[in-house]
Amino acid sequence: MRLLVSCFLLLPSTLYAQLTMEDFLRSAAESSAIQAFDKQNDFLESNPYKLPVINGLEFRTESNQLDLDRQDYALRLKPANPWEVKRNKEYFQTYQQTLQLDRQRELKNTLKTYYETIIDWAYLDELKNLKQEENEIVKTSIEILEAQRFSNFFDANDYAELKIDQVEKLVEQEELSFEEDAQRSKIEMLYPSARNQVISWTLGDLIPIENIQFMIEDHPTVNGSGEVAYRQKKIELAQSEWALEKSNINVGYLQAQYQDYRIEQDRKPWSIGLGITIPIFNPNKGDMAKRKLEVIEAESDLLDARNEQQEGLALIEKKLQTLATRYHNLQNRLDNLDVPSLTANLQKIESSNPITMVQLRGSLIKSRSIAARLKKEIYLAYIDYLWYSELLQQQPFQNYLDPKFN
């Protein structure tokens, strides 16, 4: 019985645990795409690509002069091309380095999706709260008009419009609930453990807009372990593959031959044969040409990656400045309204209609909705800046949306 009671006491803490942003972001490294890279790297760590010293071993026999009593036997040994062994090792080492850089690219893209999901949830939470306030304001306005039914302030048309507006606000709030369900499903797909946890990310939990500029100034340079580094390594990989194709030539053979009939002739039955390939003609020129084309393509991709990074950073910095300016201008206009003083003055006027103050609150909510939208766009642009700067995937991991960068 005590065990049963203990289980029920522990149940709420399991069902209603808070999902932190750090746990959610950390789970990005456990995605199937990232694990696939880890498995490939683990496989290559065991050096499965190491070529043997002996490239082949053949047993040969032939009938000398079609005489069954004059049968020859030979054992041919084909040594591996030492240049091919070296080039093969260099190729797979370069491939492994490319794989690790590709993993960083995938992790960066995955983290970007996770960050954007957090921002979308926080913005949706803000919209729900604002919509709830709007509903309360409409409800209060209707109650005020109903109380003024027999006064000069009552307007039947205003009352009817408010009732219609109340229904529309309820529909809008229900639509936001559908969006929240869809957003939660997305989070649970990314992080299945979120199914039993409460998600309470809000815009107020994120890094203040004012601190984003300081964050950018503290990280002015682009980290060199991202897209550009990957493209550079792709060039090395293509060059390494070209060198491997060039050295893919049989160096020759070493053969031991036994001829039994020579014993009757008082001669030794054993003989040694040696063959060396003279690399005048290369049969791999077609494959080498393909690899050379891959080198040229990789060089073009590197140039594109550098241009995209530079242009992307410039555009994102400009976008951030524009959005931040618009956001601060809106905040300044709201502050200049001096709403507390305006509300106090309206209350002092005896002939003022109390519904006016309620309508004033409703107008402010619209401005707050615009401010919330601007904050969302600023946060998304901020994540884009971190993406172009190759900072998202850098270790140790940081939560760049947290004011303390946990």
C-alpha cells in the first residue's frame, strides 16, 4: 500500500516536469542524422580501409607441350602498390575529416531548427496571452455597456459590434490553440521526451533585445570550422581521390615455378620469375579525368560558400539593425504616450465614459502585438547571424537565447 502511495506521489513530478531550453537544444546532437555520422566515424576509426601488403596470390598450372608427364606448377604473388597503399590511407583519413566537418554542418542546421522552434513557441505563447487580454477587454466593455443600458452612454450599435467582436476573438483564440497543438507536435517529434513535460518558454525568458548587439560585437569574426572549412576539405578529398586513381596500377609479380620433369634431366625443378610493370601507359586516365572535374567543382563550391557567407552576414547585420531600430522606435512611442498619466486624467473627468479607458487598453494591445512580432523577427535574424557565423554548433554548447548563455 505504501509503495502504491509513493508511486502516486512521484507521478505528478514525472508528468509535469518542465522542459528546459537547454535539454531541448542538447537533444539535437542525438538526432538520427547526427548519429549516422557518428556511426560512420566509429566504423572508420577501426581502419577497415587498410590495404594488405599482398594484393593477390595465384596458383597456376600448365601442360608443357601438351604432355601429361610434363606438367608445370607455379605460385604467383602480386605485391600491393606501395604508392596506392599510401594514397588509399591518405584518402580515407581525408574522408574521415570531411565526414566530421559534414557532421558539424548537419548539427548547425539541426540546431537552427531547434532554436527557431523555441522562438515560434515563445511568440505563440505571447500571442495567446495578448488574445486573452483582448477577450477580457471586450468582455469588460460589454459589461460596462450593459450597466449603462439606461444612460446616455449606451449605444446599441456599439453593443452589437462588441458582441460580434467577442465571438471573433474567441474564434481567433481557438485558432491559436490549434497552432499550439501543431507546434507541440513538432517539438515532440524533435524531442520525444517532451510528451510528458510542460513547455513554458516565453519571450520574457529570452535574451533581451538590447543584449543581442553586445553578443554580436563579442563575436565579430567567423569561425573557421563550418561550411567554408567543409568545402576546403572537399577539395582535398577530390585531390586525394585523383592521386589514388593515379597510383592504382599493378606493380608486377613474383612467381615460383615447379617443373617435375626437370629432375629426370638432372636439373633443379624450381625457378623464380619476376615481372615489373613499366608505367608508361596509365589505364586510369578516364577515372582521373572524372576526379579532376570533381576538384574543379569543389573549388567552385568553395567560392560560392565564401560569397554566400559574406553576403549573408552583411544582409543579416543590416536586417538586425533595421528591426532593432523599428522595435526601439515603437517602444519610445509607447513610452511617450505616458499611459498612466492619461488614464489618471481620464478618471478625473466626471463626464468621461469609463469604456474609453478600456478601449485605450485595447489599442495598446495591438501595439504590443506588433512589438511581439518585431521581437520574433529579431530573434530569428539573430539565429541566422549565429548560423552564418558558424557559432551554433561550437563546443562547449551554449544556449544563445538564454540571457546568461547557459
